[in-house]
Amino acid sequence: MSQQPPPEPPVNRSAPTSADVARLAGVSRATVSYVLNNSASVRISDRTRHRVRAAAEELGYVPHAAARSLRAGRTRTVVVPAPRQSAGALPSGFLDELHAELRLLDYTVVQYGSLGLDGDEAARAWAELRPVAVVCLGEAQPTPHGVMLLRRSGARAVVTLGTGGAGEAGAAEGIEGVEGAHTLVMDQRRIGACAVGHLLHRGRRAIGVVLPEEPGPGSLARPRLAGARGAAAGTGARTVPLPMAYEEQSAAALAGRWRSLGLDAVYAYDDAYAMLLMRALQDAGVDVPRETALIGAGDLLLGRLLRPRLSTVRLDTMGGGTLAALVDRAVREPGLPPARYELMTALPVPRESA
Amino acid sequence: MSQQPPPEPPVNRSAPTSADVARLAGVSRATVSYVLNNSASVRISDRTRHRVRAAAEELGYVPHAAARSLRAGRTRTVVVPAPRQSAGALPSGFLDELHAELRLLDYTVVQYGSLGLDGDEAARAWAELRPVAVVCLGEAQPTPHGVMLLRRSGARAVVTLGTGGAGEAGAAEGIEGVEGAHTLVMDQRRIGACAVGHLLHRGRRAIGVVLPEEPGPGSLARPRLAGARGAAAGTGARTVPLPMAYEEQSAAALAGRWRSLGLDAVYAYDDAYAMLLMRALQDAGVDVPRETALIGAGDLLLGRLLRPRLSTVRLDTMGGGTLAALVDRAVREPGLPPARYELMTALPVPRESA
DNA sequence: TTGAAAGCGATACCAG
DNA sequence: CTGGTATCGCTTTCAA
């Protein structure tokens, strides 16, 4: 205490360790660990317990998660690569619910945006955290090789949420069947099929399909278009893709050349695009639904406010809590064979516009 | 393959360590570390480098993040406690951008939902990860004590994003001034003030303020109402809070008793609520804007589709990238005094409804 | 009932 | 140029 050859440790502002607690309580580090973890396999006198607790409190001791998991050889980390704006595919609040539920199950959720890393590089980055599970919600789907890498580094479950074919990365290229790789599918094709099915049912035969020009919704638009085409195939009806940006101008331009397209119906990706198009059509003097029937998707409340009321496709999907439970089960029973679950139903909601 | 007396250790599925790489390459662990980290302070022969790289590749070696940060004594973890659909307060895509930018700056983002933990308990949970920074975007605001706990456990910056007074947890109770606690403010009161200011400017004097009954938006509604009241104070105008749920029924009920309220204007929290109310008012025979002027907030594209076109308040806020840069700077210069930044401007956008 | 000590995996000294 | 080795903070046997 008299000489400090080193340049003076400035009060030692670093976090207190269990050793500090032990010193203050006058016990060993082992005892501290027993007390703070309520270890059942060992009996500690109440007096000691209190001393340890008081010391920890006084120092503001917080255990070091990295040290703990290093020692334990496993983590409770769940890596979730997901862009938040995937809200397009997922019901609003889905991710929040997933986070909350996983936290309730005592997992630590690490969310990754899907930018900047691709394929196996991303898998490597995730593997560094030694996650107990990986739940891929975005476009960054791991390759089979990536899945193996993750499994070898301790991941007990890899779950993929796909949008169903048509340019799908993971599911299409053979992740299924890889041990421990579960696939959840929210098949976007069903939405297009449902919408067009309804239009066909109404006797329409020349059907436009509005595709967002924005890149975000764009990835969902492809499978929806594929579904729309599938529904029309063999019925004698034809489908026409109609690129449109989410701007008044773009909608007006499309509406301006509407009559030259010779369509008697249109499915508009989702309700927001549908609302935009409906206004543009009305401004252009096109009668909805008489001249052109119009249907959206998503059952937005605001769609009901239009006149005519917007017909739509209602989407019932699993909640984030369900997915959390699924992940937990996969973690607890790593032997489960890879599964593929279908997790969305689409239902037409006829109102006035179609 | 004939007898498996033990339950069969299935090939030792545990992750390869740097020791495994060293063994395979015929070098020491130290050398492996030098090679894989491109350590500049030491010269390794190209032959050895290649051997090590090849061995790592062959084994699928991935470094163990926990071990590394334990050894290093610091992490690159940023904890982001962000709530359910904070999209209400934050511009859409804000969180995505923040994640992406932080990742570009080589941070690992851990997101927490704000449920289940309160106050210092939450701070403790965050501190276990020894984050280098904490960015609180939700309602879970740390107490000054929590901030100190985080700083002591190594956090070089704690950033709070507040909504501006009126029931605010953190900023109001003295976080400001705590060393290392920066406060970003997106003062929601300005929105209400701006909207009501515009209505006053139009000569209206009896102003309703629609407040969502939903708990999510509810927390933002309070400061917006406070701002609205502040703008009306001393002008001789009166304001009337109008609770309304985001449902057609609720809007219809409000519209039904509209004339008994004697209002000549209404500010409706945001554009979605405004659209809902406008339709209900029109259905009830109330003329907008003649009988009642109506303004929303957020400048939703869909609002422009209504007739009359919805007047609104445009919000210009910082992007997630800006916040990421701010966090990075705070991390790199921990000596910075606690700062309070104002990060949103509100601007009235008069259209036809007010 | 408590303490001493062996690691978990990676890194950075200091010898060789 | 490369190899031992101490170390980070914590858990968990094994002895005392």
C-alpha cells in the first residue's frame, strides 16, 4: 500500500468480481457462487448467506455472462437474423412477441439485421456467439453448409422461416433434411392464389397483379404473383404483372393507361397499394368494381374506410409466442427430425370493391 | 458398428477450439492466434500461415466470442432495450438502420423487449452482458442508480431516447447529469403543439384532441396532448381530450355525439386515427373541414387519398444511422459530458381537411 | 459447512 | 520466428 510502481490504478473502476464479493464477505469464491446461484447441492449457513448477499449488494456485483457461459460450455443465446421491416411478411408485433417470449423462457436474444453479410459468412458470425438456437426470419438464409457449421458450434436448433418458393433461398436449395434444420413456411403464394381465386369466382378473366417496385416488399411480391398465376392457370383467365411504386404519381400513371390494358380485375399486393390504386382509378374515371374489380391483402382497418369498401385477403398467422415455444422445444429435444410447418392461412374477405 | 456399450458419443460433436487447429497444423495455440488475427507485432512464415489457415478451414473453426471477450476484458456488445412497435415514436425502419449501422461499426446488437423486467432489475440483466453501450429506446428507462451500475460494469455510454416530459420516466427523474448518460429527445409535445397551433391559426377555438385508448400509442399520446394544451393556453381556446379506440365502432360512437361536443376542430393523434375519425364524421353528416377542421400527424401517404385530403404534421427525425454514429462517438470518447439532443422537428402540412 | 484448485477458450507477454 | 504460460471470471468437483 505504500508504493505503487504502476502509474496508479485510478480507484480501480472496473466491475467487481465474485472474488471481490468473497473478500468483502470473508468467504471463498466458491461459497459466493453457491449462495448467489441458490445451489441446492450444498448447505450454507444462513449467516453466511446473508453476509454474501449483503456484500454483493454493497459492491453492486453483477455476474459476468461471458465467463459463466464459457465455464458452462453452453449459452442461452438465440440469434435472430431478421430485418425489422420484415413486418411485411410477419404480422405486426410478431418479432416483439418472439423476443418477449424467448426472454420469458430465459433466452438472450441477439438480433441481426440481414445487411452486410452473406451466406456462410453470416453463419460464421452467428456461430461465434455459440447460440443455442438460430431463428432466421429475414432474407439471409443459411446454406446447408452454414447449418452444419452452426450445429457443430453448439446450436441445437436452426429454424428457418420461409415465404414459400419462387426465389426462396434456403428452403429451395436443400436445407430441409439437414439435421436440426426446421422450416417454418408462411407461403406467400397462397395470398395471391386466394385473391385471384376470389376474382375468378366473381367471373373476372383479365386480371392485373400489382407488384411493388420497392425492393423490400418486392421479395414477397414474387411468390404472391406466382400464386396468382397458379390460380389462373388452366382457367382461361390471363394475368398481367403491373409494376407500381408506392407513390401517387406512379399510381396515377398506371391508372392513366388503364383502359388500354383491357383488364376487368386487379389484385394489388396488399391493402396499402390497393388503396393507392383505387384512388387513382377513381380519379381517372374508372368505376370500381363495375369496370374493374379490386382486391388487396392484409385486411387493414383503413381499407374499410374507402368507398367502395376494399375487399381483401385476411391472413391468419402464428404468433411470435408460438414460434418461441417451437424453438424452445427444438432446443430441449435436439433429436427431433427436421420439420416443415405451414403457418399461415389466407381467407378472402369480400366487401364492395370485388 | 457392432457394439455400442455407451450411448455412443456421436463423433464428439463439440466445436473445434484453437487447440484443435494448433494440433492439426502442428504448431502452438499462440501461433494459431497470431495467424488468425493477423497480428502485426509478430512475424510468421508464410508456410506456417498457410498450414494454420488450412487447418482452421478444414475443421470449420470459429472463434469463441465469449472466451475472447473474457480475455479482452471488454465486449463490442450494444444492448438496445426497445419496445414493441416503438414504430409509433420512431420512424419506420429506424431500428433496422440502427442495427445495420452498428453492425457495420463492428458492434454486436442485443435487443431486449421491455416486458418482464423493471428498472434496476433490467439494468442488472443488461449489465451481465458487459455491454460497451446501452441505447434505451423504449419505456424501460434506467434510474440513475441503474446507469451507475451499467457504467461500473464497463458501459462506456448509456443513451436514452425520450419522448419529452409528461410522464417520462428517465429524463424527468434525474438521469441527466449522470456521467455518461446522454439523452436524445424526440419531444412528442411539439407534435401536439404544432397541430393545435395550425388549427388556432385557422381561427378555430374549440379543439378536440383524440387520444388512443390502446396502451401502446397511449404513452406517446400523453405528451402530444400536453403539447396541444400548451399551445392553446392563453389563447382563449379550449381543448377537450377525446378517448377513442382504433376501431370503426369507437369512431362511430364518438362521431355520433359530435355535435353535442360543440367543437370546431380536432387534432387526432396521428393520421391513422384521423382517417378513421374523418370517415366516421362524414358518415355522421359532419362536414369536414367546414363544420370541424381535422388534422393528423405523420404524413401518411394514405391520408392524401381521402377527400378532403388530410392535413397533417410532418415529422422529420434523425435516422438510425445518425444515432449509431452518436453511440460510436460516445463509446470512443467516454469523457464526453452528458448531452441532451433535440432530434425531431414538426412541421404543419396544410391540405384540405384543416 | 467451507476452501482450494482445476479448468472453459483465447490472447499476449516473455523466453527460447 | 515460435512455444510455453499466466490470465480473464466463474462453476464445480474433491478434500478438509
